[in-house]
Amino acid sequence: MYVEKYIKIEDLKDGWLYKIIARNASDGIWKAKSQGFIISRFKFGNNFIFEEYHYDCEEFATAQPIEEVEQSPFNTKDLTDDVVVINGIQHAQFRNERAVLNYLNKFEGIK
């Protein structure tokens, strides 16, 4: 779904939670550095952090913020992924992943 009136990149606050219209979530934490929203995503029975990018980005633009909700308890460092190696394969793993997911799932109505 597309809406004509949404919050532009320059008006968003880093680390704040916003109501969004996106493919995989209705709430996301704005991450200014990557111009994306950190969301809780479910796929194949797994719950993980995913990033949906602002509608005005050049590529993969899928999220339109429509309302500011609150300042999240997470800072930019919490919303950064580290590379970990599991069985010889590199994976991105967010710091404080479970706490971020628990926070986001509250707003998505998931327990």
C-alpha cells in the first residue's frame, strides 16, 4: 500500500519507533545511518531482525513512516549487526537481538 503523505528522511529521529507501512511490519525503529527501519520479521517459523528501507531510498525502498510513536530504549550501537561465523559460514547478528525483538513484538501484538 502506498500513501501520499509520509514522514520524509530528514524529519525522522534516529532510534525512535515509528508506525510504518511496509512489506513485513507495521512498526520499526529508525536507523539513520542506513536509512532503514529495524523491524521484527517472521519467516519459516523464525523471528529475526530485518531492515526495511525508507521509501525515498534509491534501492529496496519499501517502508513509509506515517507516525512517530516513541523514543526506543535502544541506541545506534544496539541496532548494529556484527558478523559471526557459524560452521564456517558468516552470519549477521544484531547486538541485543532478543531485547530488540521483544520490544518490537509488543507493538506488533506478538507475545
